[in-house]
Amino acid sequence: MRKLSMDELGRKTVAEFKQAVKTPVVVVLDNIRSMHNVGSVFRTADAFLIEGVCLCGYTPQPPHRDIHKTALGATESVDWVYTETTLEAVLQLKQQGYKVFGIEQTEGSLSLETIVIPEGEKMAVVFGNEVEGVDQEVLRHCDGCIEIPQLGMKHSLNISVAAGIVLWKLAEQRFINAKESV
């Protein structure tokens, strides 16, 4: 077994990334404290060709060296916007036709493994603050909540880990479709 070289991996340039068909998902970050978490979400969004990231409240914004350290250039490829409040972002996304889901453990939350994005549907996922989670007022305006099933004693994940798991699941169908078309 041999590792693939960078040339063999077929990485997109920033221009190619911008032109590529995106996974119809927007990530909303609700008052995230850690610049490393923000950078990690950008990097994951790049990996799965996510449509964009919305930074809300006191979530740090690029350019910043601590975000860049983790994002490794993904802040250049992934489109992002800032809104003063997460509620403002959620309401705007709903007006633009997105179904908005909080990533949170709630009454009636949907288990992640059951989620499928219907063809043509746009989805936004809200990841909450490292301590408080998604704000309750924001949850009231979501179309639903998605929960990551967990088996251990702890029932929370770091936001960057949660984003990686959720965004993989939401992009997974693209990988399946790509294999079927070969």
C-alpha cells in the first residue's frame, strides 16, 4: 500500500471549487467561541463541497491566523457570510427556501442515520455554542432537529466533530450516486 501524491488526489483549485456543483447545505454556527472549531468547520465544508457557512453572533470570522491554522485555506474556497444573530440567519435561510434543522438533542429530534435530503431540497444545519448548544429561540424557528446517536456515557460531541459527522452524512448520497454512475 502506498500513499497517493497530491497530484494523484485530483484536488480542486479555488476557482474550480467555486464553479463546482455544491452539496445543497449551509452550515450555521451559533455563537461558537473557538477559532479552531470555526476553522475545522470550514475545512470540513470544503471537503464535502458544502454550499456555504454562516457565522453568527460572536463566532470568530476570517481572516484570523488561528482560524487559518485549522482551515488550511478553506476560508478562501468556501463561501461565508456573517449575521449579527443566529435567528436572523435562520429566518433569512427559510425565506430563501431552506429547511433548517438544529443539531441538538430535543423532544422529537430525528436520528441522523434516518436523514435523507430529497433531490432539489436545500438544507441548513445549525450547530450551537460549545457549552449552551443551539439557542432555544433559534430552535423554535427550525423545521426540526437532528440528533447524532451516541452509545457512551457522554451525550455531546465537540462542535467540529459533530459537524464532520453530520456533513459527511448529508454529502454521503453524492458519493453513492457517483459510484453508481461509473
